[in-house]
Amino acid sequence: MSQIPDRQSTSEEEYRNIFEAASDGLIVYDLEMDMVVEANPAACDMHGYTRQEFIGLNPAVFMLPASHILFQEHVRTVEPGEVFEALVIHTHKNGSPFHVEVRRSAINYRGRPCLLSVMRDVSRRIQTEKILSTQVDARMREQAALLAISHTLASTLELQPGLILDQLREIIEYDHAGLFSFEDPNLITLAMRGTGQLEQSASISIHLDTPEILVTLFNKHRPIRIADIWSDDPQAEFLRSLLDDGASILLEGMLSWMWVPLAVKSRIIGGMGVAHAKRNYFTSHHADLALSVANQAAITMINAELYGHAQELAVLEERQRLARNLHDAVNQSLFSAGLIAEVLPRLWDQDQELARQSLEDLRRLTRGAMAEMRALLAELRPSTLTDAELGDLLRLLGNSFTGRTNIPASLTMVGQGVLSAEVQVAIYRICQEALNNIAKHAKASLVEIDLKHEDAAIELSIRDDGKGFDPEQPAASGHYGLSMMRERAEAVGVQFSITSQPGHGTELTLRWVETEKKETL
């Protein structure tokens, strides 16, 4: 009679084989005995113990305190059917920690209440995540720094070469650096950073002998990195030949070098050279960052150049305006005065009454020329427009207007006050433009200027008895005086209004009230 196999023994053996072969670590913990009662080879290898050493250990031996506290909390609260998942830190037999992803559940093992832990070593994944997180944080800091650099460089119209190198150092560590401007056929240093001797040294000029050198140096607008500037590498030799004599100070004590061209479209602006005392220091990522700064720096240098041209143009236009005023007003007045003075002796012999009238005309013309000259001198000394009283400036404009046009301009002032520089200059310019418009278009015989100061407010009106106009009608082509005056007033918070109708003259009114400045907490 054949023997019937023990079904229960066969089933237990199958489970044992599965338990032993599992790639995840498996630990059975006896809740009452407070120790490990079973562990598979994967769990033993993971912790660095033999099976004999591992069986009987208290979990506190292979867990960090914080993880053991969490384990004890689970032991106290475990319920059948529940699964507890956590990321904890265990320790190897040699004491080194490692990260474990664990799933625990209550089981009955050989008739006793136990806890089954299924665990996987995720230290490599955690380390990778930390590295990625560090890299992401570094990239975010770099992007924030690039944004700040872009804002800083874009917010200035005047070129500050040292600022460009200082901003570059925010994202790339270097020991020596130079910012060069290309002034065909030379590279000229605008600023240098590094040692005190380097920063205080005279400007360096590097002569580019041939067009081929320029093509090599600007490398299709890509950075050039040299791992060792003292090696036999062709690029290192080219660099040393370029930075000879006085320019070699940039290489003293340095090993690594990176050159970054500055260009806008096809126009070469200059370049940045940075050096480091470590060999092979600059990476391709450094090159990408430096190129981002270089592109912004090139735009800044172009903007500064355009701003300089704009300032030169403004100075030229101002000179031309003053020259026109000299010709239109002072020169004509002096020419007329000269004619009167030339005929006055003969006129006196013929008709003394007419001669006296000519003398009065001569006096008026010379006074007008003097008033016009004072006004022009005020234009040449901008501080006069802010330092003088507004009433004195208006009287100067009125006298100049009368001398130029022979139209009386009276000034009435009530009260006194002090205006901010920008408001005073704006009101002066508006009054100047208004009197010019009257002289050109109004055909007036009288002008009245009234200025009233009251506490922190002023009101200025300019009235003429000229032909007037319809303010609702669009201005004729080329006549922009009113719109320019209105824009100038609005720019400094001055209320601008004008009243006129054909045949009844014109009145321009300016009102300004000082607003209270509240301190911010």
C-alpha cells in the first residue's frame, strides 16, 4: 500500500522556497518576543548579516532611532488586514545607513502574532533623486541669476563695464577676467577683474594683425575653452601669442581660460576672457551660461552706444535751437539797432521829434536784445532754471518776448512759493512755448501773465488779445505746440487748460497742487 504524501508539508515547503527566493527582503518579527524570528537571504544580505546572526535581533539594532520609533508605533497600532508603507532608514552591520522602502502587515506565523516586513533597498534611487534635486536647484538659481543679470544690465543706459564682469561672477567663478571692446583692428580692455594689480593696470590693447585672427577669435560666435593655457595645444599657443607683452597679466598664475565673443547679429562688439587657477576648470555648461551673459552684455553695449549718439544729437539740436534764437531774435534786433544808430545823426538834423522816437526804438531794441541774451544764457546754464524764482524766470521771458516782438507783456505776481525742479522747468518751458506761439500766430497787441502762489499750489495764466482760434478744430499740419505743452504738463502733474475763440484772444491756464508724500512703513 502506497504512502499518501503530507499535503500540509508540501505546501509549507513551497512557501519556504518562495520565501527564500524572493528578491525583496522579507523579515518576520514576533510581536510578543520583540525580535526577528525569520529572514530570507535577501534581507540578510541587505543588512550584512548571516541568517544565524540576524535571527533573534531586536529591530533597534538595524534601524536608526527615528525609524525604530515609527516601527514601534506601528507595532502598537497594527490591525489584521492593514498594510503599512513607509520610507525608513536601516543600518548595515558595519553601522552605515541605507534607505529602505518597507511594507508591513500583521500575520500569524506558526501560531504566533507576527509582523511581516517586505523591504527594498532604494538608496541608489534616493541618491539619484538628491543629485537631480541638487541639479534642479542649481539650474533654478542660475536662471534666477540670469534673469537678475538681464534686468540689471537692461536697466542702465550708460555702459558700466565693471558691472558686466561683476554680474558674470554671480554665476561663474573665475580668478581673472577682462571685458574687451572691438575697435578695428584692436581689442581694448574696458574693465578687468582679479588681483588689485590687474584691476588697477592700464588699459590693454591687443592688435589683431589679420582678418583670419579675428575669425579664429570669434569662432562663429561660440565660446572657446582651453583646459591648460601653458600646454602645446594649438589654441593655447594661439592664446599666448595673442596675449603677449602687457596683456599677459591676464594669464599670470592661471591654467584654464575661456573666451566668449560679444556680437549682435553679424556685428562683432568685443569679448570676455575669464581665467581660473585650476586646470580644465570651465565646462560646456559654463560656456553656455557665459554666452547668455555675453549676449545680454552685447545688447547693453549697443544700447549705451545708441544712448551716447542720442545725447550727442540732443546737444547738437540744442545748439542749433540756440543758434536759431540768436539769429531770429538777437541778431535781428542788433541789426535793426545798428541801422537806426547809423541814420540817427542825419535824422537829428532834419527832424528832432522823429529822432527822439528813433532813440526810443533804439533803446527798446537794445533792451530786448539784452533780455533775449539773458534768456539764452539761462538756457546755457540749466541750473538757472531751477535755482531762480519762477517769477524772475517769467519776467525774463516776458522782457525777451517784448524785445523780440514789440508787444507789451505785463507780469503780475501774488504770493511766493517753492516748486520742485522738474515742475518749475516744465512750467518755464510751457510758458516759453506759449509766448512763441503768440509771437508766430496770434497777431496780438498785448500779453498778460498772472502768477498766483497759494500755500502748496500755484496758478499761472497767459492771456493775449490776438485773433484767437477754435480749440476743437484739429491743429494744422506741422503745428504741434499745444499737444507738446499739454504732454509736458501732464508729465509732471500740472493741469493744463486753454480757452479761445476766433476774434477774442486766447487764455492758457496752468494749475499745480503739491501732493502729500506719505512715508512707507
